[in-house]
Amino acid sequence: MEKKILVGKYKTSELLGKGTFAKVYYAEHITTGEKVAIKVIKKDQVKCNQMMEQITREISIMKLVRHPHIVELKEVMATKTKIFLVMEYVKGGELFAKVAQGRLPEDVARKYFQQLISAVDFCHSNGVIHRDLKPENLLLDENQKLKVSDFGLSALPEQLANGGLLKTRCGTPSYIAPEVLRNKGYDGTLADIWSCGIILYVLLAGFLPFQPDSIIKMYRKVVKGDYKFPPWFSTESKRLISKILVPIPDKRITMNEIISDPWFRKGFEMPDAFSIEDHHMMFHRYGPSPEIRREVMRSPGMIKSPSSPALLNAFEFISSMSLGVDLSSLFENKKKTETTFLHLGVRPQ
């Protein structure tokens, strides 16, 4: 049984999961009772393993996007030794756990794929590329609605090389696009689309299209686009997947073409999302000080949910500066006790 700890105004209880550099706890707000998940990251491990950039990127990305199918980052706190990411609590677990029990009915798989595409398309339209899409990073809430998480490998616009191409090889082997494996420049949006196609195949089949007998053999199959459809796939779903899993990225279907596909459009409704433009309008109407407003309006900005306070807080100001994001203060060892929090939350009114 994990010891209950007070993190800011949240009381942690059960351990939800853990990885190499972080643990995730269930917690509740001591006043409102709001349920959240808190990711606790140890600064020394992050520094020793040169993961500061990846953690910083995850924080920046999650504050940038606001969409009903993307896990919301509510606030960030830090002590001398730890960083705390207070996130939306997604109760239903990983989509991976559902698929591990067997393939999904076509209508159910399509519903999840529609939600995934709407979230990824929203990210792309705001200059964010995920780069590690897989069922383990897709969570389900209590209503079985999909939520995209884990933006640690995501790319912001300023990380693109000349010509708008990404250079870094990222992602999970079974879901990586062939152009990423070639270790040359690649279009991140098309690489994400490939990963979405792999996910759709897995949802409908219950297994991967490119079976990893060995990494080398699997890579050869991926580069050639060498896979087969199980007999239960419908003609329409096979047609769409065939357009996505095209090894040559320039010939791969685009996000707009996926959304226009007849199989995809069955029962599809594009969810409401809070756009950057809406966020800028919000600043004009209710906004923060003129100095902060000028800085934010000069940058691509961040997206804020309509239910959130209109005022820009310290963290939002930092994360909105898409050109030259600086969250280094979270990693500084200042002379203060462990129980003192650097709290980047809503500023006093």
C-alpha cells in the first residue's frame, strides 16, 4: 500500500503505474474532490539520463493542445528533487488491454479510430506531431472514449529541420513508418498517419500486420509494405488501410483523405476543440496584462479549455512561447526544503 502524500492541494493514494523515470499516482483535490492522475518525475534520474528535453517537450505539448480525445495537463508543480504533472484522470485503462483480449468488432474499432484521427488531426493542424502512437498510449475513460497520451517524443514546429522534415528516429518499432527507419528526413504528419493505420489494423485483427519474428525481418517487411489481411476484414476497411500503409510517404493517404473516406465517415462527428485562434480571442476579451498578451500573441500560443480560467498563469505563459520554450527552472536545484513547491498554477486575482 502506497503512503498517502499531499502534493500541493492534491492527496495521492494508489499507484497507477510506473516506468523508468516516473510513477503515476491516483489523487484527489482536497477541497473539490476532483480526481486526477499525478506523474511524479525524479529530477536526478532525468538529468543523469539526459531526459530533460523529452520531459520539457511533454509538458509543453500537453499544455499546447486541448481536445476531448487528448489527455489534459492541468498544472505543474516542482520541489527540489521532483516534478509533478497533474493530469486528467482517465479511468478506463489502456486501449492495449482491450485489444489484448482479442480483436474488436468493426463498428467499435471504427469508433476508436475516428476518435484517434480527430485528435491527431487536431495536433497536426496546430503544428504538433506525436511520433509514438500505439495502443499503449491510447487511454479509455469511464465512457470508453479514447484519450491520446504520452507526448514525450512529440515534435514542435521549431524542431523541424530544413524543408520541414524531422531527423530523429523516434517511436516504437512495430508502429514506426518505413521512412523513419531509413534514418533520413521525414514528414512527421505522414509518419503519424502510418502509425494510425497500424493501430486500425491491430484493432480489427487483434495482432500486428508486420509480425516481429526478428527486428531485421520485421523492418524488411515494413519497408516493402509486406503484410496480409485476415479474411474477416471488410472490403471497405481493407481499402482504407491499403491507402495508409503505403511505404512511399508521398503516395500515402493524407489526413483529409482519411476523414473523407466512406468507411471512416460512418457515424462520424468531428468533436469540438478549442483552437489557437479562439484562445487568442479569449486573451483579447479577458486577458492577462498587456505585456504578457503581447508576448503570447507574438507566438503560436497554447490552447486552453473553455472551462479553464481565462487569465494566463505563469506556466501557460512559459509554455505558450513555442519558439524557445524554457522550462529550465523546473530542473534547478534551489535552496529550499523538499516540501516547498514551485507552483505554476493560476495566479492570484
